[in-house]
Amino acid sequence: MPKNTSKPSRPAAPAKSRKPFLIGAAVVAAAAVLGIASYQASSPDPKPTVNDSAASASASDPAAAGAHPELMKLARRDAKDPLAQGRADAPVVMIEYADFKCSYCGKFARDTEPQLVKKYVDNGTLRIEWRNFPIFGAESEAAARGAWAAGQQGRFWQFHAAAYAEGAKEKGFGGDRLKELAEEAGVPDAARFETDLDSDAAKAAVKKDQDEAYALGASSTPSFLINGTPLAGAQPMAEFAQVIEAAAKK
């Protein structure tokens, strides 16, 4: 099958060199499935098709992957988290590990996520928690810090929309471009945005998310955990609905 996840153009640092933050042994043991799902979603098919939707639909089997209760502990459920949307006490939490330079992350952000928000977030069933997982080098890291900085002024999701707009990735994520995206997102204080962008706090926040993803064995973007069930790739709405509704019933 054709790829429906993005992988770094050069090998990421070995997971053992990235120390996970307070991640329990039970979580690590269960989390291997996310690495497997990432591999399955990005392994080549000898008979590729030009239909991206069909490719995404068959990328992984969430029902077969199953839920791992220990992974539910990774949901932060912080009501003040600017990189999350939905009720902190929602019965289902979807954690998304993604990179702003990832084409399939952009496809998910434009095509599927708005449907999830309308159907599940707005009625209180689902909470979406974003994790920055930059895997494509310096510009990925910069975009992640820019998104975090926009979030400090309550404009993360607006920055997210601007960065994932059709054609936005092709313009790159250099310094001037990040300022343009912040302006598009309606970030009110440009000077503070620039300060936050290069701050130690931004770097630490991005690294925390990145370390979490590597500790889980994630090797491609986007990768998801839905109440402990791993799902890899830009799956169509039906795949997410299946896992979310099953989790909500539990």
C-alpha cells in the first residue's frame, strides 16, 4: 500500500538516546504497538494506487491493534492546555503526534479533523490533545516552537490552521514565514511571539512532546492514541469514528 504517513528523510536519533519523561515500564511495554502501527501504515505496497483515501483506509487496523489502558495515562487533561481542544473531562481523548512539514498531517488537519471536531468535540465526547513531533529537521522544530508560542497567546489552533493550509508547507517555516503565520493566526503581540518562539520554555515543551512520541515507538507522522488505542496515518473519518465510538461506549 502507498504511504499514508510521513517519515523523516534521515534516520531519527535512536530511541534509547532520548530519555522518556516519567513513562512507566508498563506503558513502554504496551506502547510497542504504536511503533508497529506506524510501520504498517508506512510500509510500501507493490501495487500502489493514486487514490489517497483508499490508501489511508487500509493503512492500519485499529480493531486489531486494540486498546492499552496504560497508554490512557498519557492524556494530560489540563483544562488550561492551549494545545488542546474539548472538555478536560471528555470520555475520549485523542492524542495526536504530528509535524507541520508532514503532508499527511496537513491532509488530516484539513479533511478529517474538522469533521471530528464537529461530530465529537462539540458535543463533549472527544478531547484532542496535540503533541509536537518534529521529525524533518530545523524547520520542523521551528514550526513546532512557533505553534507553541502562538498557543501562549491563545492562538494555537489558528496557527495550526494557517500552517496546514493548502500550499502553506511549500513556503517553508523560516523566521519571516513564522511571523507571517502568527499574523494570519491573529496572534496579538508580535514581539512576545518572537520572544516565546526562541525561548528555553518553547524548546523544552517541544522536546517533552517529542520524547514522549519516541518513547512510544512512533516513527512516522501523524500517529494517534485514542483512549490507549494506537492509530497511525491520515485515516479517513470512518476509521476514527470506529475507534472513538467504541472508546466512548466503554
